Amino acid sequence: MEAVQSIGMRLAKVSRIPNIPSWAATIVAAHFGLVGLYVWLTHGGSGAPTTCMFHRLTGYPCPTCGSTRMVVSAFHGDFVAAFLYNPLMFLLALLAIAWLVLRVGFGRRIVWRRRRHRTTTLAIVIVILITCNWLWLAHTL
């Protein structure tokens, strides 16, 4: 626990039934609604779009391109292929699963202590990760 606290985070106990913030539920519902509307309008409700709108407009993959194939490969047990389709989204999916297990299974959550220089450093790291992932996708897809 000492090493965890030195980087500015700790585990805190939460209630067994996690509260889903209304803003998060609204964003998820809006996302699924817009995707459904897009599929229905562009394909008449039959089939799924083959490429994302960003890819259609620019000819380049977006930072999340390959995520659907990643999920399908992961469900088939081919984790190497899943990772290669979109490495950043694969790692984020693993983090999301770990967060869910920690939150729901053990009733814990991670509490971050915010410090200005750490927030700036974290933002820079995130931008670098997204850029590297995008370059990987542009090279492989």
C-alpha cells in the first residue's frame, strides 16, 4: 500500500451497490441511441456499418478503429489478435474489467489525489499513448 500512496492514489471502501452517475448513464444511452440511429438510417436496419464515419471522410482510421474486431477476437479467445487490432482499446478494456471487479466484486474504488504537475504529466502521457496507438492503426489497418 505504501507504493500505491506514493503515486497519489489509494483504495477506498464503497457501498456494495455502486451508484451510476446520471451523467454517465445519459452519455452511454445517447451513444447507443446515436449508433442505432446511424445504422438504421444508413443501412435500413440491416447489417452494421463497415467503416466508421471518420474513416469514410478522411480515409484514415480513427483512434478506435478495430475495436469491434478486437472484441470479437477476445470473445473467441484470440487475445493476441484482439491486442493487435487496437492495443490501446484492448488495454483500456482490461482496465475497465479490473475496475468493475474491484468496484462490484470487492466493494473498493481507486481514489486519486490530484496534483497539478501530475495531472499535466498524465495528460501528456495520454496524448502520447493515443498518438502511438493511432500511428499503429494507420500502419496496420
